Amino acid sequence: MNLLAGFCLCALAWVLLSLGLPKHHQPLFGRPPAPRARRGLRAAGWAVLAASFAWFVAGRGWEYGPVFWLAALMLAAVAWVLALAAVAR
Amino acid sequence: MKNSLLQSMAWLHTWAGLVAGWLLFAIFVGGTLACFDKELDDWMRPALHGTQPPETPRFDAAMAWARERMPDAHAWWAHAGTARDRAVTVHAAHDDGTVASAALDPNTGALVPDTAGGSFFFELHYNLHAGTPGMYVVGLAGMLMLVALVAGVLIHKRIFKDFFTFRPRAGGQRAWLDGHNFTAVLALPFHLMIAYSGVAIFVASYVFGGVQAGYGGDMAKFWEEAGGYYEREEVGRPLPRLHSLDALVADAQRRMGAPVDWASVHHPDDASAVIQFGTRHDRAVAWDMQQVTYDASDGRFLHQTPPPGPAFRTYAFLGGLHMVQFGGSALRWLYFLLGLCGCAMIASGMQVWVRKRAARVARAGALSGHGLVRALNVGVVGGMPLACVAMLWANRLLPPGLPARADAEVQAFCAAWILAALWGAWAERRGHGWRDLFATTAAALLLLPVLNLLTTAHSHLPATLARGEYALAAVDLTALALGLGFAALAWRLRGRRMPHAARAVEAGA
């Protein structure tokens, strides 16, 4: 459960960060993000990224936490890119 | 200047990647499967399914087998039956390198049919089953991978712009390059860590100048001092009788403050013989390399390794990070999936090489290495997964009483790979080598649970799920999932009959 929640946090961070880019905002919403939305998405993305790190370290300590976090972060990015490619059809 | 640096890095990335690529793919497939080497070992020993290993491990039956088989061995070594891998495995090794091995029921001590098991993939991924020379070859491949990774980052001009980009429908070289880039970039920390720590595990062997200078090349002495292990000289008198190992396990666990995982007897035919116990590596990132030593004749406690110094702990941390015995099955799954990303990165990279040159080679119409690379790609990338599944099939189909059963499984693996490579290379001449191999692999994977149902009484999915042996069930379920993946790949390749090169020419004409 802990791992799944952490993975979702990581995925959310990538979703927000990618939507802050016109290239990935366009196919999903039909237009590039407005400048304010763009800044907001990016700031939120970085904030969730930091929160996901804190989540894993709080749940699994300083020795295991960063290892689990990085592994989940990488796989969440791969999963989101595959999802983006599927959505872009 | 910048231009020439980029060009030389591109050259380095291309050729380091191509030369080491097939080897790295085999190493990555082996290593990815080795995330679950113990679970595969267990899956491949149906005789023990449904049983529970004893709470306190027992070794006396294993050592009795070793004494019968090889009384004058250099050492006997036995691994306890655990929840992950129930069999007690025992090895006896001569000074000349000959090894005898067996697997025993952890409760009764009776022999169970042997198997090459998941350990086969583990050993394949660090020495290709070729001993010390194989270890050096793998080390070289690992170093070339580090070179290719660093050069790859340098030449990737759109590393941030294309961070989330994958256009599978763009077709051709574009799609393969996207696939190569995103599996490489998004999992880059993993690729760097696994290549670096993999090489670091054997660093004392790869850069042997250090051991040459400090220990006159005596590798055993180096490890003995680095790890604080105990060793004593042979005295040339026979050992009167071997003390019971089982009687010492409780004391060893108390002294180590950790469960006993393995036991060994060194020079068991000499009065200087010692019994040693060690533990598992699942309680911290770094390996727990401590050992306790007892006199083999009277069971007297002799020695316990001191806590490791910072240098050895650093080494044990890097090794532990690579071998992922900590963090439970959750982290092993994450490593497994990241390993699959690595396989995809290597395979797609080599497809980029082929696609990039296809049109040029076809126009030139000359005999070249291009066809060889294409054939090797099909043979290695398309053939190895099929060989791995063939080994699981052999495990279930070979008769339990067959002598040298583990060797027969390995032969099935090798034969399947050779046949698959030849078939794939032949069929690829007409452009459907990939489709044929992927479709066959998909069928073999999807039918594995069916085979399991037909050939075993207690090891098939309904039985393992009912008993709650989820690690066993996960092997069948993963086979189904991977089978669907290969089926999807084969489906995408349907109807392609012309070789890539010919199509590229037509498209260009």
C-alpha cells in the first residue's frame, strides 16, 4: 500500500511536470498551457516530486527510502511516457 | 571543437554499444531473471512444493552426502533451506576445481531431483558459465556499457526536450530511437548504478595490480584480511570425527545476532578442519559478511569476524545495492522492471544501428557486415527469451530420475537458443524472423502454466494459489504476462514480409 501510494505520488509529479511543457499539453488539451498555468504546473510538479521523496524516507528510513524512491520514480516516468504515447493516438 | 567532440562521442557510443550490445543483452536478461533466482530455484523443484523448511536450518545430512561423494574435498559448503528457496543445496569442491552438487529436502535430508534453477541465470549474468575468463569478459562488457552510457548522455542533444517523448507510430528509425532514448534516460540512474556496482563487485580481480602489489597476487589472502575471516593451516593428520553442525547452529545464531544461512567445512579430511557459519544479506543494503568459526573435531568456538571497517562496508554496500537481497520482494519487482527497461534499451539501440544503415546498404547492394548484425540481433534478442522459456519447459518435461538432470536443462537452453538463432536468421531473410520468434516465445510462455498443470500434482496455479504460495504462482502469472507482451509484439509485426532494407529502398525510390 505504502509503495503503491508512493508510486502514485511519483507518477503525479511526472504528469504535472510534463503538462507544464507545451509539447505534451497540446495533444491532451488541444492548446499549449497559459503562461500562469505553465508556471503553476511546473511548481506543483517539483513540489510533488519533493513530497514523494519525503514519503519514501518517512516510510522506509534513510537507508532504504532513497533506493525505493529512485526505483519508483524511474518506473513511474516510464509508465507515464507509455501512457502519454497511448493517449496521443 | 565542440562539433568534433560530439562526433567522437557519437562514434564511441555507436561502436562501444554495438560491440558489447549482444553480450550486454544476454547479461541483462540473465540479471533481470536473477532478481528472482531463489524463487525460480524453488519453482524448479516441484518435489518440495507444499512443504515448510524447518525453523532452525539443518546441515548434517548435507555434509554426510558431501563426505560420501568427496571425502578429500578442499571444502564442503551447504546453503540452508529458506522460505524463498526450500532446498538445502550442497557443494563439495576439490583443489583442482571439480565441484559436486546436490539438492536435499530440508526436513528429511533425502535427495530431490536437481535443477540448474534460477542460479543458472545468476551465474550466466556474471561469468557466462565460463569461470574466470567469463568474469573478465563480462567485466569488459560492463565497462563498455559505462562508456556507452556517458557518451550517450553527451550526444543526446534533446535530452530534456524529448524527456517524455515516445512516438511508436512514427515508424522506422524514429520510433526505435525514441524507444532507446526514453528507456535509457528515464532509468539512467539504475543503468549507471547497475553497471558501476556490477563491475565494482569484482574490482580486485579486474584491477589486479593492487592485490599484486600488496599481497603478491594472493587473492584469497587479500579477501581474508579485508573481510577479517579465519583460516588455519593444514596439519597433515586426519580428522578423528566431524562434530555435528546442527548442534552448533543455535550458538552461531546467538553470536551473530542473525539467522544462519549457510555452513561450510574447510579441509574436512584434516585435523585442522573448521566449521563456519554465515548469514543472509536481507537486513541492510550492505552485505552482512560476518562469519563464526568452530573447531570441526570438538565444536569449540574459535573466531568471529570483527565488524567490518569503513572500506569493506563501502564495498559491501555497492555489492548489496547491486544484488538487492534487502527490501523484500517489493524492491526485487522494481529491479526486475528496471532490468526489463535495460533489456529494451539495449535491444532498441541495436535496432537503431540496423535501421540507420538499412537504406544505404540496400542502395550500395554490396556484401557487408550489415546482414551479420541483423542476423545476430534476431538470434540474440529474439532467441534468448525463447531459450529461457525452453529451459523452464525442460525442467517440467525431463524425467525426475534422469542422471545429470541440471546439465540436461542447460543443454536444452543452449540447443533452443542455437536453433532459434538459426531459424530467426533464416526467416529474417524474408523479413519475418522477429515475428516468428516472438510468436513462438509467446506461445511457449502462455502454455507454461498449462504444461505445469499437466505435469505436476502440487505445483500448478490452482494448487499454489490455494496454498498461498504466491512466489510460485507469480512465476506462472509472470509467464502469462510476458507471453501477452510477446504476443503483442508478434501481432504488431504481422504481415511484414519484406526485409527492412528492401522496404527502405522502395520508400526512398
